[in-house]
Amino acid sequence: VGRCMAVGEVMLKLREEERTCTLVLKLRALQKRILFEDGRPVDCESNILHETTGRFLVAKGKLTEEGYREALVESAKESVRLEDWVVRKGRVVAFELFRLLQANLALKVLDCFRWKGARWTLEGTYRTPTPMPMNAAQLLLTGVIGHVPYDTLAAHFTFPDEQRFAAVDAAPVLAEVRLGPREPRLLARLKSRPSFS
């Protein structure tokens, strides 16, 4: 069980080691189980109501409240997953549902970056998921930029010679991420090893 390593650091380590496992996160009554395959998050079970597929489809306007309740009841009666039921009944087209499930997975994983003091454990895989690989590098970048305080990031920087920055060889990771308009300029500046000032 870990507590000292932040969730983002754990995810980065899993990506670097290309691990296939389940990351179990607990914060008070909240719990998430994120399945990683070769270091990439592919599924996430959460006990947070608004993160369930049905509630997410309501939030995105794909189901009404009444349609959501009907889908819950009918899918349970027929012993099928809610996702399969809504596609079979024509409520959501299969490709659109896949895109929505990807978006929901990304939001569930990104939410973990805000879990300060969460306890975590690693377990074996808990089931075979519906393949939904995420771009782990993009997810980590988004999570760090959006949720990690500057002081936490600054603790990971060292300035061995006269407070100069240097760009490490990040070509493999950079090939996986979509950069905004400022990041390529920053990377170009780092190649000249600028000073901190």
C-alpha cells in the first residue's frame, strides 16, 4: 500500500515499466480500480455515481432521466450491460458510445490527480476489459498541467550547472502527445539551455 507517491507519479511509473495490472485507489469512501495494459489505462471502475456510464450519458444529453431509469431496469431484467442495451435499442450508435466511453474513462482517470493523500495498491488484472486504450502520455500531461501544484513539480527539477535548464530526450513521449501553441516554442528554447532567470 502506498501513500507517499502521488497518483500521477504512480501512473507515470506504470507507463514507463509498461505494466499490466490494476491500480486500486482509495480516498475515504471513494474508490477507483484502474486497469492498465502495457502501461496504458484501458478501464476504470469507480464507486462515484456521476462517473457511471448511465449518469455520464445523461450528462451528455444522450439519455433523459426517464430513459436512464428505463435502461437500468431493462438491462438488469435482460441481464445485459447497460452499454449493450442502449446500443441494441438504438439510443446511442455503437461508434458514438465508444467515443463517449473513452471520454468518460479519461475524466475518471484525470479526476484521480485531485485525490490528495489517496492510498493505492497494485493488484493483478481483475477482468478482461472492452479494449479502450488511452493515450497515457497525453493523459499524464493533462493531469499534471491541470492538477499538480507548481511547488510539487518544482521539487522534481534540479539545476546542476549554474541554474540552467536542459531538454531531455523526450522524443518518444512527445510523439504521443498533442502540444498546444506554446509548448513547441518552450521546447525550442530549452535546446539552448537557458538559465533559470
